[in-house]
Amino acid sequence: MNTFLDSFGFMASNPGLLLGKTGSHLLLSATAFALAAVIAVPLGIWLGHLGRGGFIAVSVSNVGRALPSLALIAIFLGLLGIGFANVLVALTIIAVPPMLTNAYLAIEQVDRDLVRAARGMGLTSRQILFRVELPLALPVLFTGIRIAVVYVISSATLAAVAGGGGLGDIIINQVSYGLSGVIAAALWVAALALIADALCGGLRTFLTPRGVRHLRTEDAARN
């Protein structure tokens, strides 16, 4: 208990250290997340819109869950060496499965009657995607994004073992920073993940059309 309380003392005594490590931690996490989002979200939306590729989306998700982040970093050590690029590729691979799967399911599970009605009104395939499917799919789509954000921020601590920097440098270096420093950095990472998750939740609420939010609230109340 004393060590846990000492961790807050470490935070108060070393704000510059923690903020500096946080900057590199967030840079790595944000870069990996952005790369994964560019790959996974458009692909998942496109496959869901076509109503095909479910096997691909599910397989990618299963493979992603089966690959430990530390194992990926070890694999890429031989290809990319020690440093930022190694960990970036590993974190990007970790972030792709939840976003790809949820993007696919979000679009694919939109009520087909609504899609047929929109098509009957003369909307093009592109208009159906952006005016009907995407607004209805946003809540499920953002679930995958939130999962990926938490995965990446928490897994970025492993960057320290491959020379990638970040808060993991403190977590693995108990000799230099003491157990209180290790706990402080771990709490810092947990706080970052929670804050990022909350921001994603707020962004989801902001982007989801009011009618869709109202409909989901009514469905939740009935269930």
C-alpha cells in the first residue's frame, strides 16, 4: 500500500520525465492507430457494403487475437531491427483486426429493408453508403475504434524492449526508477487509455445522427 501511495509522490516529483515519455508514447500510439485505421476502416466498410468478405474479416480478427504483441515485436526485430519502425509495424497489425471486423459488421448488419427502400427511391450505391449505411453503422464502427485505441496505448509499453521509447522505458527499468516509478508509469498508461476511450466515446456521440441515437436509446429501453 505504501508503494502504491509512493507512486503518486513519484508523479509529483518527476512531471517532466513522465510528460516527456508520454509524448513519445502517444506519438507511437497515434501513428500506429492512424495507419491501421487507414487500412482497416475503408476496407471493412467496402466489404460490408458489398455484403461479401465476412470470412476475411472474421479470419483477420481471429489471427490478430492469436498473435501476442510481444511476439510480433520479436518477429520484426529480425526484419526491421531495434527502434521505432519495428514497434510501429507490430502495433499497426494489432490495431487492424478490431477495426476491420467492426467496420465490416457495422455496415453488413444495417437493416436491408432500409437499403432496399433507399435504392427504390433512386439513391445510387455511393449515396446509400454515405446517407443510409454509414450513419446507422457509426455506433458499432466506433466500438472497434475504441477497442483498437485501448489495445495500442496499452501495448505501446512494450516498445521499450525494442528501443521504441515511451512510458515502457520506466516500467521495465525498476532499477533506475524504483517500484514506485514502475507503478506510476503503469497508472499513467491506464489513465491515457481511459482518456482516449472517453474521447472516442464522445466523438461517436457527436458524429452519430440524433435520430440514430434516439432509436438506439429506445431499443435499449425496450430490451
